[in-house]
Amino acid sequence: MLKWLVMDCRKLDFGPKQFDFIVDKTTPDALVCGDRAILNVARYLKEVHRVLKTGCQYVLISLAPPEKRLPHLNRQHLKFVV
């Protein structure tokens, strides 16, 4: 039987440091289309940072040009190397 997993990307149901690699295809693009866009992207990326193991990689595929997404990724508390 097929079981669907549904969760809010701003509050992931995974423990900390669970993943070696995360590939994201346009999640921030979708979040910037709604209310509280900046806050929602910030919450999402904080969760990505939380569940990603130290020194591992997050790959973001976005339709937006880099100058639109880099301010989100370069937040000091996230410590992403872009």
C-alpha cells in the first residue's frame, strides 16, 4: 500500500543532522509567492540547515537568478558556503 508523507517544509519531522545531501528543486521559489515570503523562506532554510549534517551539501535549483536567492542563503546564522 502506498503511504504519503506530508509535512510542512518550515517545520520538518526529522531529527537534527539526518542528511548528507539535500537536493531542492524550487521550494524557495514557491515560498516567495505567498504571504510572509521572507519569513517563510528563512524558516525553511533554517530547517534545511538543522537536518543537514555538518560539512554536507544542500543543492538549490531555482528559476530565479542568483541575486534573488543569495540573500537568503547568505544569512550569517545559516553558515552555508555558497
